[in-house]
Amino acid sequence: MSFFDLQGTLKPLTALKQFGKKPHTLKDIPWKKREASDNYRGLHFNDIDECIGCGNCSTICQNAAIDMIHLEGVEGKKGDSGLRPRVDNGRCCWCALCVEVCPTGSLSLTKDYIYVTEDPDAFLWTPGISNPDGEERKSYVSTHELSLNHFNRIPMPELEGKERIKSFAEVVLGYNEEQAREEASRCISCGICTEVCPDHMHIPEYINAIAAGDDKEAVKIIYDNNPLPEMCGKVCTRRCEDVCAIATRGDSVAIRWLKRYATETAATADITHEIVNPEIREANGKTVGIIGAGPSGLTAAYYLALRGYDVTIYEASAKAGGATMYGIPKYRLPIESLEKQIGYIQSIGVKIKFNTKVGKDISFKEIYDKYDSVFMGVGFPDAWPLGVDGDDAEGSMQAFRYLYMINSGEKVDIGDKVVVVGGGNVAIDAARVSRRFGAEVTILYRRRVEDMPADWEEIEGAEDEGIHIIPQGIPTKIHKDEKGHVKAIEYLKAEMVADDKGGRPRPVAIEGSETVLEATAVMAAIGQMGDYSFLPKEFEEKITIERGRFVVNEKQQTGDPKVFAGGDAVNRTADAISAIADGFRACKAIDEYLSGK
Amino acid sequence: MREKATTLYLGPQHPGITGNMMVRLKVMGDTIVSAQTEVGYLHRAFEKLQERRNWLNSFTLMCRFCVPETDPMENLYARAVESLDNIEVPERAKYIRVMVLELARIATQLMWYAGQNGSLGLYTMGQWSIGDRDYILDLFEQLTGGRVYHMYQWPGGVRRDLPEGFEGKVLRTLDYLEKRLKDYDDLMFSNSIFQKRTQGVGYVPKESIIEHGVVGPVLRGAGIRSDIRIDEPYEVYDKLDFEIPTQEGSDIWARALVRRAEVHQSIRIIRQVLDQMPKGEFNTSIPNPMKWRVKAGDTYVRAESARGEVGYYAVSDGTIHPRRMHLRGAAYVHAITLLENILPGQNVADVSAIMNSLGTCAPEIER
Amino acid sequence: MKEIKDKMIAQINAAFPEAVNKAYDGNRLDFTVHKDAIPGFLSHMKDQLGFRHLSHIAYVDWIEENEFELVYLLWSPTDKVKLFVHTRIDRENPVMHNIDMIWRQANTYQREIKEMLGIDFPDMVAPDEFILEDWDDIPPFRRDFDTLEYVNRTFWHRPGREDAQDVRETISKRSGEEIPDFAKKYSR
């Protein structure tokens, strides 16, 4: 190369040809806005109505850019924490992971390229409130497929329908370890579920313990406010799962099955004792008498005993557990499981007097005088009859009584054609039990299948087992044969009529649609009721009963300050977990009452 | 009369595009006697912060290790976690990743064109190449939703599939770039100023290569055919046909020629990728990030960035937080001991150009 | 690849009987060596076995075991084998041998290790400070250095965000749930 390189001097000059070209740059910025691409990650937008305030966005954000705050006009309710995200744009790095983990899909990023303000605090930005028009500029969104949430539940292994009806073996087989860890890992730990649980169990905590592989810790957390968790793990009505954040776009986390998995770790009463390692306070010399060893009575007894009280339960039947022992079929809740949990409760010092019916074997007054405080968890021992013509026929019975007798080991003659009237869990239970005794079973229900109050899994299970469901049928008459035995049931078909007052649609019978269904047994499963004959007249004034239930205050206390009540005979939800919640609340109130705090 | 050495501080403002670092020079007249680098102006402790983060939200830090070249770091993190947790990546995702990596390589080289020329006072080139780089950023914006920080490759695959008609846009951009590269040749490589300022300047002696762990274009500019894409193929590089350009001079000029040839190779790779890319899944779903426990173990993954080998030593102790994530950057070795080693004897005016040609990137040194 | 690796393992075992090999798939070769053997081991690898390229010196703080770990990552360009050389250093007495005469670039790694982990390299010549300036706390890459605590101590929070609520707490307060202390570590 010479000192003067002609080519090296001239070639760069060809750049001058660019002079004639139109510039690439956009003119008029910032007055004219450049349109961003279709998945640009700009500012946040949140659909305030769709958002449930789970705070998952705030958790994934390790820049601590997202706060959850109260907003005016957004009230917390069941399934909604009432909080909404606010973004500190000074910390945001626009990674959009908050969008990817949002279970509802309410959070997204917009196409906004430029945002300029002189107010330094304007960078605190409440998506959806600060930019209500952001909806139209949404670009980076989370779809069902792209979301990082796992919307599909790990299926629960079950016995097959044909296998099931051969015996009373437990239908649900339970998760194995790997399945449980995977299912538990779906949980986002928001805790929204805990609010609807009547007992407010510590759900995110024990699920997280399972996800972390600490099953024993999970059991310990569960026992913090539920002494019958294995029962709940098998048969709870699990309203928690209805409000699960993941359920907004997918299957809820299998909270009940996870509890079931954890409690399986505690295989015997002794192991339970070892794992829970309860701290039992020194005896304080005070005594509590409890009527009924159902879930509410057992719960109150367990936690009172932990607090140093001398607790005695009076139980009319030969076994404890109440409706969970006698009302739930064994293929859902095996007897050993319940006895193990009750055994553990007894092992910490709770005394149970079996076959002792209050009002017959011992008077209420005697208990009232003997103990410093009394808790009544008497439940609903009786069932409503069908109340139609021919109801007195032999073979016409109440499903609840039927289950009680079967669970007590008695034999009941039901023939080979059973009709169960009703749509709740009791109806399904009676139907599935009858099926296991070889009968052909039909369920007759006034409304549609989707209106049935029973668990959907139970309804599906019944169908799998070959149970026939006749919806929209109103029974009118039971036909008897010459010996006075049930021969058939007559019903009217119904049509659903919208309720003017905004309630759920009502069934209205269609005239002339009488249908006769052959039957050897008819079981009514249309509700239970209380039996308060044990209560002497002198108490009636203080311990009042309204619409078939005891009247109590928010501490489960009746008009007599010494007497507390809980369970089906008090609450309207009539399930085991509500009874446990009542028992737990009553325990705290009795402790307060007796310790004078 | 004996001349006294003067101390001269170069930086810590950006000398060229090399980031905030300082070189303390002792000079005699225009000639450098000794050099001492000083870093510490943008330490952000990303690796420390990862101790608090989980396996997913750690990934948003990755792209920030080196601002002009973000994608190889994302790729490394994704591959490190995948190798620890045995995650299978769909074939399509691998092709998309290679496309992204090669687009990033072109974008980085265009930025380097700007820096290399800017450090010599040839500013027109810089404006052209930065302007053309923006066309690639436009592609990134459409694909990933971000222009500079893409946060696109994550453990399991990539975050979004190609938008509709994206392949066509890529091809059109490549065609345009190929035309422009000719203009670049005229303005830059044929330019006698550029030649005179780069030939024989910033010489890296052969014996320094092993001594200083030299990698990338610097290594290939010294005549050694070494490239991780060939030596230890990752993603789908083993299915692609491309060349590893080398030069003998081991000076800034040689390294410039290597980079120039690499842009052409990248264009060639992207065309093949678009041609071969299979249909199907683009991502394998990972567990819920808040409860994701990666299997315990350690791994070291490497990738060839535009500046040479970047590597990632990753350790998991089986919890939801990474135990240790340790980056090895190309600049980490080039811009400290190697730079200090080759600067003595050079002219002060060439320091920025030398730093540029070594691929200095201060954010990568400090992390 | 397997034959190459097996041959290398045999050679290394012969030269360094105390080096512990761990088997891995692919091109990874993994040895654990006592810290005093490191300079000799590495220079043998470099000169005799073709591991000419030092990729990286990684460091990990195993605070539970009261040890630091250094991992020398070597690459053989001819055999395409990746070599991991692990060594452990007592946390109470963190001193390590300098290897910057084997690879000059190790000097940079060691400066970082010295500053971030507090391991001393007595015979290394290098300026005192690397990345940090006037640092007077414990070396920040030790696990017991709490980043959040440091930030809260060193910086102040811009006002305006005090009304942030915890979702779990909001819900439990509203429903009257009492979360026991031992369970709280499982809350998010």
C-alpha cells in the first residue's frame, strides 16, 4: 500500500450517493406515535373486575415493583382478596413474568412506547385505574395455553365402576408421592381459599409443605385447627376448591386430596401423636361435658383437652364420629380411618362414654350441674319423611336411617329395585350403597342434574356405577301391594320455571304427566332434622330453638352462658367442616369463659 | 534529558461502546508504558441477587450481563437449567433459538462496526450500522416484545412462537443487510484511514493466547480455527452448514475481517434455519415457578457469543433458589489481563480502538 | 469420546492417585482434588493432557459444610473434553494457592474470588481492589451476607408505597384465621 492509496480515498466517497435517499427515521416524534408490535411489552393494564387479587404478580416480581393495595370501590369478598396490584414503574423491568403467572389472565402489557411525566410519583401506577383505556392497547397477554399456571389437575386414581359395586372397598385410591408433589406444586399460595373454609384451615401452608416434601410438617399444620383431617381429606365438601385462583381458568388445586395424602403419613394413632407432638397444658382442674361425639363435639373436646381441661363426651351410639361414622358409606370413609383419628383424640385424654343417650341414660340436668361448662353437638338424628300418600308402606324409608342401619352392621331388606328421592350427598350415598347390595337403583330428583347439591364427583361416580338418574320428577304417591309393601312410586314430570324474584328456577309439575316406576323400596333423602326432646322444660327459656336449630351468638354460646352448641343443630351449612369450625370456635369461647379472660 | 512518565486516565465514561471502565495509563509522550485497568463502576451483583430469586425470575437478569449482546446469556441460562433438571427442549424451539442467536450476532457486530469506527473518528459508519441494527431490533420487537432486552429464551424453550409472516420479514431484512454490507465495505474496509489505523495495531502475540484464555474473533484473528458452535455444538448448530473464518494478522484489522466474514456466515445460518425449521411445539412447560425445585447438581455450559466464549457454571442444591450461577464472559479475560499485556508500546490514540476490537464489555466483567 | 475419557482417567489416576473421579455422560470429565495439589494438577493437565484452555474458575460458598468450593473449568481443544476440577477450602482458614503463572488470566479470577469470597492468595501480585471500592463489610458473596438487610440499611425507600398489603395477611385477618408461627415459613 502506497502512502497515497487512490482506491482507499475514492471508495469511501461513494457514501455520498446516500444524499439522494429518503431518511429512515420517523419524523414528527413524539407528536406522531409509532405503533408498537403486536406483543410489545409496554405498560401494565389490569382488568379490575376480572382480577381476584391473588397477588401472584407481586410474588414473582423480584424487583419488588408490584404492591397489592386496597382500592376504593373494590371490596373483598369470597374468592377475591379485595386487593389490586400497583406497579412502581421505576422498578419494573418489563419482563412480563407477572403476566405469565396471572391465573385469571386479567393482567397484560400494552403497546405504550413512550410515557413522559414531570411528576415523579406518577410512576406509581395502578394498572386499569391509571389507564382505563389500556384495554384497547393490550399487547402482551397470557392465554390459557401460554400461561405458566398449570390448569390441569393430576387425576385421582380410582377403582373402576364395575369393580366398585362388588364391595365396600374405598373408591378413591389416593395420590402417590410424586402425584401429590406435582399437584401441590400447582398451588400459588394466595390463601384466597382459606376464607371460605368454615374452619379457616391453613391451606397454602400445608400445601407448600407437601410441595417441599415435608409431609409431617403438613400434618402438623393441618392439626392446628382440625382434629379429624383424614375424614375431611376424604369426604369434605371442600368449598375452598370453588374459589381457588387456579380454578378461574382451569381445575382447582385438589386441596381435599392433598390433605388426604398428607394425613396418610400418620398411619396410626401413635404415629399421629408422634408427628403432631401436641403440647398438652397441665390440668387446670376445670371440667367440660360434651353431648355428642360428632365432629363438633370431638373438635371442641380435643382442643379443650390440649388446653388442660377435663373433657367427657356422652355419645348415644356405640361408636364416635356422629354423622361421619353412621351417615357416610364406608367406600368413602373406611371405619378404620375414622377410628384411628378418634383413637388419637382419646389418646390425649378425651373421655368418651358410649351408648349413653342424654335424656334417657343420663339427664341433661345432671350433666349441666356436674360440669363447669357444657357443649352440645347433637346433630340431626332424624330425617324428613317423604310425606306423600302411601308413605307408610313397608319398604318406604328414610335414606339417612338406611345408611345408619347399614353402617351399624344391620341387614335391611330393600329388594332389587330401589328408588331414592333427593339430590344431595345422602341421596347419592344411599343409592350407591343400595347398588352395592345388588339392587337396580334410580334417583328421582325434582330439579335438573346440574342443580343437585351433591358433589359432582359423587354424581359422576353414581353414574359410573350404573345408577339411573331421573331429573325433574316430583313424587306424588307410593303404590302398595296387598301385603302393604311398596310396589311402585308415582311421579309427575316437572318443567323448570324461572323465578320472578331472581332465585334459582323452580320445578313446576306438568299436569297429566303421571308416570309409575316399579320399586321394592323407596328412600327419602330430602333432609334431616333435630331431636331436642332431651332438653328439659326449665332450660327452654334460655336455650332457645328457632326453625329447628339452637340459637347461638358468634361464640357458639346459647342464651345460657354456660352452655355452648355447634354442628348441624346450629349452623345451616350442615357439613362436617362447619361442625369442626363450630367446635373450634366453641373451644376458644369456653376457654375464655372458664379462664375468665 | 530523561522524559518523565505521565499518568493518564482513560474512562470511566464510555470509550467507544465498551462500557464504563477505566484504564490507567502511564505514557511517555504518545506511547504507553504501562496500563492498569480499573472496573467497579457498574457492579450490580446480579449473581448475588439470584440467591434470592427463584429459577424462573432469575432469568430476567441474564440479558443484562452485556447490553449490546443479550441473547447468548439467556441461551446459557436456559440451557444450564435444562441440563440440571433434564428438561427436553422441542426441536422447533432449538431452531428459533439459533435464529435469535444469529440475529443477535449480526446486531452485535453492527454495533461493533459503529464502535470500531467511532473510536477512530469515522462516525458515518457508526450512524449507518446503528441505523441498520434497528431493523434487527424491529424483528426482535415483533418476536419477543422487547427491543434490546428480549427475555425470550427461557428454560424449556422460548416464550412465544414466531408471529405470522415473521420468516418473510427476516428474509427481507437479510436481503437488505447483504446489500448494505457492500456499502460498508466501500466506506470502511476500503478506506485507507481505517486500514492505516488498524493494520499492525493491537497485536496479540501467539504466545499470549493460551496464557490469557483468548477466545472468539480475537482467537480466530490469530489464525486459530476455534468456535464453540463447532467444538461443542449446542442447540442445532451441528445440523447447519457454515464456515469459521480465520485471519493471520492478529491485529485490529485481522479481527475486523473475521467479524465481517462472520456477519455473512450468520446470514447464511439464518437462511438455513428458516428453511429447516420444523413445525410443532416451541416450549416445554416448566413447573409452577414459585415451587420449582431444580434437581441438585452442577453444570457448565458454553456458547459462542459475538465476542467469544461465554460460559455459565450453575449449581442447584435442590431448592427453589439457584445455589450459584457464575458467568464467564469473553470480556472478563480480554479486557483485563490481555489488555494490560498488549497496551504497552501502543499509541494513546489507539486504546479505544484496541479495547473495541477485543470485545470489551464492562457490564459483563462486573455483572 | 468414551475411550478418550477412559484413557485420560487412567492417566490422571496414575499421576494423581488421590484425585477422585466422578462419572458423567458426554464430554464432561470430573475430578476432585485436594487444594494443595491444585497447582501441580492443573499444570499437568495443561502440559501433558492437552487441557490448554482455562475457561473459568467458579466459586461456591457451602456455608452449611463450612467450606468454599473452587471449580477450575478446563477445555481440551484437541480432544474436545471439558474438565471440572473441584477443590474445597476451609471457610475458617480461607487460603489458596495462586495459579496465575500457569494461566495469566487466572489473576483476574483470583482477584474476584479474593474480594467477593475473602479467599487469600498469598503469592499473587495484584492491586487490592477489583470491583468493590472501600468495602468494609464481610465479603459480599458469602452466603451469610444478606443483600436485603444491606439494602435496607444502606438506602432509604422512596415514600408512597407504605400502603402495600400482604394478600395472605389481609385474608387471614378478615376471616379471623390465626396462622401458627411454625407454619409461617410455608406461607409465600
